[in-house]
Amino acid sequence: MTAVSMVLTLAVVVMWLGQAMPKSVALVVGLGLDGGWLATLAYERRLAAQGDHSTPVTVVGWVFGAAATGVLVAHALMAEKDSVGAWLAVSWLPLAAKALWLVHGLWERTALTPDALDAIQGIQQEARDEAAVARARLRSDAATEETRLTAVTQAGARVAHVQAKTAEILAEAWSTLEKARAGEDTGRALTSVTSRVTPDVTPRWELPVWGPTEPVPALESGPALTDEALDVLVDEIRHSEVPALSYREMAARFRTAGHSASEVRLRAAWKRVA
């Protein structure tokens, strides 16, 4: 685009100024305009390659680009009516070429080496892989949890069904027992198979207990052994066989013999004896 703009600018200058001065002079003027523009572009590219920037050089380059565009626009406006549109259509090329050089400079300023691009691609691929694995793990966990909930629900339904069936059977059995107990022939049958507790009184047949019962009180534990007595017992059990028993064997025989002591006290006694 820069080359096309320079050719168009040179042709317009020669055609425009060639009517008022020799064409050689017009050619020198056109080449001077294009040469100045090309020189500023080259110098700006050199500074960009060194990582530097010069605002005056950039301003001069835009001035040359604007001058070339102005020449093309002026020539288009002074040309014949049939060719005005065509010349105006190409009059923006110098400024467009300058803008493209600016964009290219920005691209070079942000360009990366192939190694850096490969590293970025690897990082992005690794992130995509991790995201895919995480999504698969979440889907698998969700499916597993759904299966577990389904199994638990079905098991609960089966248990509830069995409990309902058992309650129904027990209710029928209780009803049958109640009918048998309240029957007219029950006393006569019991009299023939049971002995009288009180004369002229038929023993009453009680129904089996079905329902909440009173808790059985815990057995009273014997008095706790003193440390001396506990040491004696541990020593006797330990040396009841040859070689001496291990702690596990001694503790098992201690419990089997009916003695009671906490695991902490029993182990402490073992350490004292051993």
C-alpha cells in the first residue's frame, strides 16, 4: 500500500505540476515528497526495531502522509467530473498506509517468541485438561450419589414394607390370642391341663407381653481393685505359664476370670509388674 501510494502521489504531482513547470522539475518535487515520506518511515522502523520511539519522527511521517493525501484530494477535486470519484477513492491510500505501519509496529511490540507461544499453548491445554477432568469427576460423583440415594430409598421402602407386614401379622396373632382368652371353653380347657392355685379358682391365662417393657436395672459392679491387688493378679496371671504371657493374653484371661479394671489401670499394672 505504501508503494501504490508513492506511485499515485508521484503521478499526480507530475500531471498536476507538469502543466506549469517542466516535467523533470515536477518529477523531482514528487520524488522529494515520496522520498521524505519513505525516509521518515524507514527511520521510525529503525527506532522501533531498537525498542525506541520518537514523537517528532512520527509527526513528520504523518505530515508527509497528510500532504500526499492532500495532493491526491486536490487533484481529484480539480479533475474532470467523470474521474472525480475514482481519484477520491484512492486519495486515502497514503493515510491508510501510514495507519497500517502503526498497527504493524504495535503487533511487533507485542510479538512473542515461538517458545513463549508453545509455553502458553501448553498452559492453556493443561487448564483445559484439568477442567475436563474436574467436570468428569463431578458428573461421576453426582451419578454415584444418585445411585446411592436410590439404593437407600429402595432399601428403606423394603424395610418399611417388612415392618408393616410384621405388624399386621402380630396384630392378627394378638387378636387370635385375645379371642382364645375370652372364649367360653378357655377356662374349662385350662382346668384340665393346669393345677389349681386356689380352690374353686381357675388359673388365669395371661397373654404374652407385646410392647414397651421396663428396663432391667444394671447389675451392681463389685468393688474396684486396689493397685496392689491388681498388681498381684496381673503378676499371677502373667506367670501362670512358661514362658510368661503377653499383655493381650494376660488381659484376655483377666477378663475371663471375671475381674474388672479399666484398660488404663490394667496397662499401668502390667508396666509395673513387667
